[in-house]
Amino acid sequence: MNNGKMRRPGGPGGPGGHGRPKAKKGTFKRVLKCLFEDYKGMLIVKYVLIAVFALVSVAPAIYINQMVRIMNDGLDLIRKQGMTPADALEKMMPIILTSVGIMLCIYVIGLLAAFFHTRLGAIITQGFLYTMRRRMFNHMQSLPVKYFDTHNHGDVMSHYTNDIDTLRQLVSQSLPAMFQSILTVVVLFAVMLSYSLWLTLVVIVGVIAMSFVTKFIGGNSAKYFMKQQRSIGRTEGFVEEMMNGQKVIKVFCHEEQSKKDFDEINGQLCDDATKANRFANIMMPIMGNIGNVLYVLTAFVGGAVVISGIFNPSLAGIFTGETVLDVAIVAAFMGMTRQFTQQISQLSQQTNSIIMALAGADRIFTMLDEEPEADEGYVTLVNAREVDGEIVEVPEHTGMWAWKHPHKAEGTVTYTKMQGDIVFDNVDFSYDGEKLVLEDIRLYAEPGQKVALVGATGAGKTTITNLINRFYDLADGKVRYDGININKIKKDDLRRSLGVVLQDVSLFTGTVMENLRYGRLDATDEDCIAAAKLANADGFIRMLPDGYNTMLTGGGAGLSQGQRQLISIARAAVADPPVMILDEATSSIDTMTEEIVQKGMDALMKGRTVFVIAHRLSTVKNSDVIMVLDHGRIIERGSHDKLIAERGTYYKLYTGAFELE
Ligand SMILES: Nc1ncnc2c1ncn2[C@@H]1O[C@H](COP(=O)(O)OP(=O)(O)OP(=O)(O)O)[C@@H](O)[C@H]1O
Ligand SMILES: [Mg+2]
């Protein structure tokens, strides 16, 4: 196989590195390792059965040798011993019947072997794919937000459909076929050598010609199979993007342009696939023709050797002392030559689908090798109760939470009451490691305080909340939660303690109730309804066709933007966390509803530390502290009245907004 030509699929974000000649070898090993991990026993049985089947398939060639010999013996009886044909037939009958019987038995064994190995194959293949998909999905769930920022979603999707399919091909067809072919070739070769060195040499010359062709053609196609796999990913990515952006495409009359773009991507795919398959498809006819030439050549050389009676070296000859070639052997050889070339061309064909599978597997492994979101946190969140002024951990839900902080060095554990006090200590942050998005952010939110972040679009408001969530890690500085560096807190527990209403609302396919329960899986229906009431979502939910049992599909397509936001607020309320982050939670709600929602939110915010982000400054007016961000820096801070009195940026923003309203 041609290793030097492999290239890493340079999907978006994945550096199109080169110089990975070992990729394929490593990938192949890895696929086998994954396969063997779960199906060792079954695989062994399957491949033993395939071996049986392969051996059985060699039998007819040997059988022909036998039959020709029997015929020869029969003819000898008539010619040399003067028997009548009827007598000769009668005499030979038991031998003929025995050999037919043996052959039948062998075929039945072959049939059974084929039956069971294909059955096992289905179980192994589907099970393997199930495990791989599961592994991919589980890994995907562990990947940091950054991965999804930098990878085309459709391309990621194509790992699950198209790349996985190449693995199916590999495990269910290519590998067994390879194994069977190799085994058959080896056995045939041994049998051939045992019959005649001269004729074996003829076949070897043919095989050399064939492998030359395979290398010449197959070597090229590896490159195109990799490209094909990548192009399929791109096509799927594009289609997905266009589907999501359908409305935008329509309003900007972008249909023609997107058709053109698609034509280009589709054309590229067509091009790569054609090139890959042109090489693959040309293989069969060429191989077939070389096989035919070889067939004739064997017959010719065989005939010449038989007639000339020259010395015929063979393995069998060593034991039997036979030195000349006879017609029986030539007849057997003809069949074997045919089989031999068929197996070789099968091998070269499978090589192609193996190359394709490895291209797919490589993409899958690249994803599986993505660093999962690191979580070195060891401080956990536990249910707690105060006993004589001391915090103790209890198993049951008490409504009071504490941070459990083990100190390894001393072997002690301390508990800190969770209050929701959040401090940003000179925080710098950058998404790409170059351009600072936040600079020297200092911020203090006392428990129960409402902190508002305002500022122009792109100022870094959402980024601040992303850091509290630990979607991204800081470049410099610290964020403390109840005095604990959040890097020390287990991410799950950290996020459990935060209720978040994200700027872009995501709802999932399921009922409204199920979507609300996303906030806390053990919430009862009553909890969810209470939360919906709190967020003032109850009213419109009841108006839906099936109320709380209304099915939402495609990210809540049947709902208005504001309704989606209300559900998302209610969902955060279900979680009942001490800290809430509301990013533009009321941006799509009309001013009338906003007042109602505002009341709900005020109720929701009571007793919690809250970060609110809003462009509509009326929403943030009653915050305890307002931080005005500008290009990643906090330029003003203070209460509404203080900032208005200062007549700075906030004042301008506020009065500007005022004028607008
Ligand atoms: N995932 C990301 N990768 C790289 N850069 C990002 C990413 N998200 C945001 N940025 C950049 O960070 C800066 C701050 O973005 P952020 O989303 O925090 O703004 P914002 O204040 O929330 O704006 P808005 O009011 O429009 O929501 C912007 O310049 C933006 O280009
Ligand atoms: Mg934002």
C-alpha cells in the first residue's frame, strides 16, 4: 500500500498537516484494535470459518486433477487391458462415487462455514458501528465549546454517516474478503508448487504484472479517496448550513448564489469521486484481461511441457518421484490460474475500499483524538446543613449547598457555604490566543447582588459570562466563586450552580415539559409549572395545542422568538441555582410583556446573584451595580443613579436609548 501519499483531511480548523506517512498504518492498526477489543472471540470464530471456506474453495482444482486421473485410469483399462467400456465403468464406479461423495461433503462444510461467518459478520459489524458511534458521540459531548466554534457542523455530522459507512464496508466486506483472498492465494500457491514449478512460474509472472498495475493505479487513487471523503464532509456541511439559513437566503434572494456555491462544492466532490473511482473501476477489466492472457499462457506452456516431456520439478515430485507433467495436472492448473487471478484482482479491489475506509477512519480518529474539555477540578458541590454553626455534608436535598474542598496535603476536607459570590481578578482573555477580548476585568458580585453588564455590541459581555461557565479558560487572572478559584471546581458542579439563559436560545426536540426539565432532571411536573409561572411563560404554554405536552421540533420552530426566550428563562428557573446569568433574556420580548416578564425575573432573581446583560437599559436600571464595557474593558461602574450623574458613556447610552424609545 502506498503510505507516502496519505494526507490528513484538513477540515475547517483541522490543520491540513503533511508528513504523516504513518497515518494509514497507525489508523489500520487502531481500527483492528477497536474491533478486537469487543469482539475477540467472535472474530476468531468468524475468521476460522472464513479459512475453512477458503480451503473449500481450493478443493475443485484438486478435484479436477483427481477426476482426470480417474478418467485416464478408466481409459487405460479399456485400451491396455482390453476391458469393455461397461466393465471399465463398473470397475471405476466405486472410486468415482467416493470422490463425488467427498466433494459433496466438502461443499456442505463450505456452505455451512459461509452461512455462519456471514451471520457472525453482521453481528460484529453492526455492534462495532454501534460502539464507534457511541464512542464518537460520548467524546463529542466531552469536547470544549471551542471545538464547535472551529468545526463545520455538517462536517462533524458526516463522521456519523459517511465516514462510519466506510468502516462498515471495511469490517463487513473488505477485511473478510482480504483475509479469504490472501489465504486462498497462499494455499493455491502451495498446491501449484506441488504440481509444477514451470507452470507456477508462469503464474508468478502474471501476478507480477498484476501487482505492477495495482500499484500504478491504486497508488493514485489513495489520494483521491482521501479527497473524496473530505469533499463529502464539505458538501454535507454546506447543505446543513443552507438549510439553517434558508430564511436568510430567501430574504436576500441568495438562491442563485447558493446554487452556484453548491455547484462548485458538488463539482469538486464529483471530480474527486470520479478520479477515485475511475482508477478503481479500471482495475477490474485490466485485471480480468491479464487473467485471461495468463489462462491461455498456462494452457500453452502446460501443453508444451506435456508434449515435450521435459523435466517438471515439483514439490509432490520429491515424494512421488514423478518427473513429467501430465494432462491431469495441466487441467487442474487451468482452474487454479483462473482462481488465482480472481483472488488477486479481488485483493486489489479491496485495497481500494480499505484505503477509503482508512480515510474515513482517519477522520473519525482525528475527532476522537480532539482534546476533551479538561477538568482538573476537585472541589465539588454537596448538599449541606448547618449544625451548631458548622457546615456538614448530608445526602438528602436540603436546599442548602456547600463546596466540598479536599486538601490533599493535610488530608482534611473543608466546606464552604455556597452563596454565589463571584469575583473577577484582573482577568485577561482571548479566544484565539492573540487578540485580547477582555482586558484587566475586575468585578465583584456579592451574594444576592444584581450585576448588569452593558456596552456596545462586541464589547465582551457574553464573553464574561462564558468565563464564569468555564466554556473557555482564562489567559490571565482569576475568577473566584465563593472565594474558590473556579479552576479548582469540578466543571459539572460549577455549571450546576449556575442558571444560564443564553443569548442564542436552544430548545430540543421534545415536549415543552421535557424542555423545561432540562434545567434539572429530577424536577417534578409541578416544579416545572411553578418555574414557568415564575417566568410568566405559563400563560402562553397553556394556549399551545397540547399545553405542556406540545411537541417542539427543530429548535422550537413553532414558537415565536420571545416565547422561546420565555421557555429558556423558565428552564433556568427550574434549576433553581444561586447564580443566574441572563444574556439578553428579554431582548425579543415586547415592552408590554417585558414588564410582566420583568416581574417574573425579579422574582426569579430574588436572593440570587444575577448577571444581566441587556441592550435595553430599562431592564438593567434597578441593578445594584452596572458595569459599562467598552472593547473588553470596564470603563464605568456604579449604580444607575451614580452613572447618570457622572454623565459618561452610560449616560449617553441611556439617554440615547431613551430617545430611541
Ligand atoms: N467564539 C468566538 N471566537 C472568537 N472570537 C469571538 C467568539 N465569540 C466572540 N468573539 C469576539 O469577542 C468579542 C466579544 O464578543 P461578545 O460575544 O462577548 O460580545 P457581546 O458584548 O456579548 O456583544 P453582543 O451585545 O452583540 O452580544 C467580539 O469582538 C467577538 O468578535
Ligand atoms: Mg452577547
